[in-house]
Amino acid sequence: MEDAWTRGRPLYHVSTALCGVQFFCPGIRGKIPESWRLFRVWRRLEVPCRAPPMAQEIAFAMAALAIHRGDLIFGALLLTAFEGLLRRGELLGLCGSDLLIRNGQGLVRLANTKTSDRKGVTEMVTLHHPWVIMVLQTLLEYLQEKNLKFAKIWGGTPSTFRRRFKEYCRLRVQAIQPQTGWRD
């Protein structure tokens, strides 16, 4: 473990090794507490390796592309999630009745969140960006016209949302490639 630390190896190598040793040699379980203590210290010191956040320009470009292609619902949900910092479950559970637009601001009611279940409260998020508000107003008019104000906005499954997101990511990269000369 100390060798992995000094060589700059990723933390997950050590975690996998410790778990693997305990799995394949059950007699060791509970007999290497110092190793686990060292692992916990390392985990506290090392910043987790996470994906960088999406830039506003990219989120807005993807939403604009979706809206341009006639995919208003996906574009509006993407903007809502980005501006409101919503989790996927919170986003995909939204109904048209959870959105309120007044005086150039938006209010999103989050019915089922991790903390609302524990605390018994309804959480809300405010949205301020003018373009996001304009797109959400258009979405609300569309939902009202189709009598879908009380239905979930996203009619598909979470996996279809993820697939659509990946599709727009690929389209964005394809649009950038010819201009920059970058190749995959």
C-alpha cells in the first residue's frame, strides 16, 4: 500500500487489492486493521477522481440543438437540470404542474428528493436565466395545449433519457470536429 502511495497509483487499486485478499482468503478478514486504517486515511486525503462539471456553453448548445431538432422536452429538461442542479431522478419525476414561471423567474417544485423524504418537506429550486425561463414558458404552453400539465414531462425511461443525452453529446462532437481538425 505504501508503495502504491509513493508511486502515485490510484486509490481504487489498493481498495480492490484489500477487498480481493479478504474475499479469496476469508481467514484474513479482521486481521489487517492497520491496512484498512491506512486506506481510510488515504481516502480522506485524496480528492475523488470525478468527471468535471459540464460548462454552461455546452449545456446550452446541447439544449439549443435539441430544440432546433424539435426535441423541446429534452432541451427544456436539460436546461432545467443544469440551471437547477437537479439529480436525474428529480428531473425525470417532474410534471408540468411542478413548474411555475412568474415575473421572469422560474420555480421548480421537487416532490421526491433524498432529503424531502427524510425531513418531510417539499423542496424548491429557482431559475433565473432568461433563456431557460423562455424555453420553460414555451414548454408549459406546449404541455397545456396537449393537456399534459399533470403528467410527467419525460414520458420515457431513465435509460432512454441517458441514451438521448449520449446522442446529443455525439452530435455536438461531430459538429465541432470539422472546425477544429480534432479526430476521435
